[in-house]
Amino acid sequence: MSDWAVPLTRTTVGQEEAQAAARVLISGWLTQGAEVAAFESEFAAQLRLPFAAAVASCTLGLELSYAAVGVRPGDEVIVPGLTFVATANAARRLGARPVFADITSESDLSVDFEDVIAKLTTRTRAVAIMHYGGFAARVSELRARLQATGYGQLPILEDCAHAPGAHSEDGSCGGLGTIGVFSFFGNKNMTTGEGGMITASTRALDEAVRELRTHGLSTSTWERHRRRALSYDVLQVGTNAKLDEVRAAIGRAQLNKLLAANRRRAQVRAWYEVGIQERGDLLAKLTVPYLGWQRRVGAESAHHLMVVLLPQGCAREAVMVRLHAAGIQTSVHYPPLHRLSCNLDLPPVTLPRLESTAPRLLTLPLSPFMTKVDIARVLDELSAALR
Ligand SMILES: *Cc1c(COP(=O)(O)O)cnc(C)c1O
């Protein structure tokens, strides 16, 4: 699979997914139909969310969701400065302008609500948040602050790419804001290769994204195949963002494994925290965002990423090269969005906390299959690299 001794991540895909895909391939129906419908209802039930609509990717799901909550050309959308570029690109694709907001702190890398409030204007059409690393952002607090400033009606979009199965004290990620979008890309907690899920908070929004994902058609090919309809009208200019039956079947098998895999991830995270606390040098040099979060907050993270902050001024590339030479794969989540070439045409913005934190970000390996031995190997090597 890979030549890493400790890869950044590993999927839980196996025989179950292979059999599910084969079952669909020989069934004679490959595009959106009964498997997609079953995947959607099982996803909604398992995560205790009212609605779920499968899409071809989280990125397309974000675009459809922004459109469904009313984002139009010229609008502003407040977006975390620290997220994957798709959170902002999806708004830009609609002709809207992302306004980037800072991180909360070194220990909470999700978007700072203070900064969100400061950046509201009459052109703001939506606020996007991202549950960084799988740790639920405090959406009810954001809602309360928006209400207190007279922006209570503003839609909150949750980018849940890191957070399938995660919840805060208030409920499941994907059900905390106005609309949520999950990713089933290959490196996420559950995968269909490519794919995503939109979880709307109301039936009207759910219907809106379903119509958008199917060209704006009034009836689907599946409904016509099932003799439920003979023809169709096109109600609005939509797109094709459908998930196919093979991926939906793989997704159903992955969903069966999600919560157990997330529990393994929580165990791995706990081993990391203990391992760092046992190594005095690492404890002194590293900052660990969300340290002790699970105990403190009483919520459940999906533990998508194991992120640490290197010491200020540390040569991150040298550390990564050294770890990679030892077979330990690392990454960086993410280069700040406001500094990417594609965003240099936007009005310049300074995000002081993100700018001082971003060069220190390092993502260590995390998968449900990691052992205590793997973690000792990673931490010993990191310790040596920082000496
Ligand atoms: C992976 C990811 C996406 C994009 O998901 P795709 O399914 O690959 O389109 C969006 N946002 C975040 C935070 C992600 O991690």
C-alpha cells in the first residue's frame, strides 16, 4: 500500500466494501437510486441528523449549500482562515467573496467568533465554520453572538469534513448550524474514494440541495426507471453533483465501521497525549491544541487529525524531512487561505494569531490501526528531531 513505516493515515476499507461494490456492479443499476437512498437514511439515522443528501464531493456539496442558503454574486461569506481551500473556493465559484477570520487560540484552532462578529457587514450572506481535526466548534455560542449583534438570521454553514460522528454538548456536527457538509475523500474518517453528504436543518433546504445536485430536474432518472414519472421539467439551473450507487454501497459499509474506528482514533489520541506528557522535552517544546478537550468539554471528537505546534522559530521542513527519512509521514493542515496565490486578488487581511501559528503546525500520523509502538516511534523520532 505504501512504503511508510507509519503512514499519515490508513482507510478501514476492506472485504465488506469490495463485496458491497461488487453487489452493485452486477445489479444492473449504477447511478443514483436505492443504494444512495439507503446510504442517506442510514447516515442520517446513525449521526442523528434530520436530513442527508449524498453528493459527489464535499466541495460540490459546499457549493450547493452556499447556493441553497442564498449566497449570490457579490455577497460576502465569512470563512475560517485555517481550513482546506474548498471551504472558500465553493463560495468563490458562486461569485461571492470570502472574508477570512482568525483562529481562536493556539489550543483551539477553529474560527474565532470575536473576529467573525467584527467582520460582519450588510453584504455578509453566510458564516462558514470548520470543525478542525474533528473537534466540534461551539456553534450555539456563535448563533447566540450573531443574535446579540442583530445577525441572528444569518445562515451558519458547517464544514464537517473532519467530523463525521463527532458531537458537541448540543448535538451532532452537521446538525448544529443551518446546513452541514461531510467529505468521503480517501483520507477522511470514512471514505467512498470521492463523495460527500449534505445535512440540512430543514426540509426546504434539503429539497433545494437535492434539486441543485440533479440539474434542477423535477423528477430523477431513477424515478422514471421506476415508472414513477414519464417526463421532467427543469426548475432551476442546477448541476450534476450526484453520488453513484457503487460509492453509496461502499459508504454504507464504511458507515458501519465509523463509530468503532472513531473510538480507536480516540484511543490513539489518548496514547499520544500520555506519550507527550511522559517525554519531558516534548511537553516543554510542543503545544498540543485541544489537549484534554474530550475530558473537559464532555463532547466527542472524531479525531481526524493529530496536530501539534512546534516551538516558535523551529525549522518545520527539517523536522518533516527527518521524520520522513525515518518512514514517518507528516503533513501540514493547512497553509493559511489568505496567503494562497488564488486569493491574492482579495482585499488584503491580517490574521495575527493564524500567522504566528501556521508555520508551527505539524500533523502527525493518526489512523485507527496505530499501536502504542507506532506512537512511541513517532514521538521518539520527533524528540530527536527537536534536539
Ligand atoms: C477534505 C476537505 C474538503 C473537501 O472535501 P472533498 O470531498 O475532497 O471535496 C473540504 N473541507 C475540508 C476541511 C476538508 O478537509
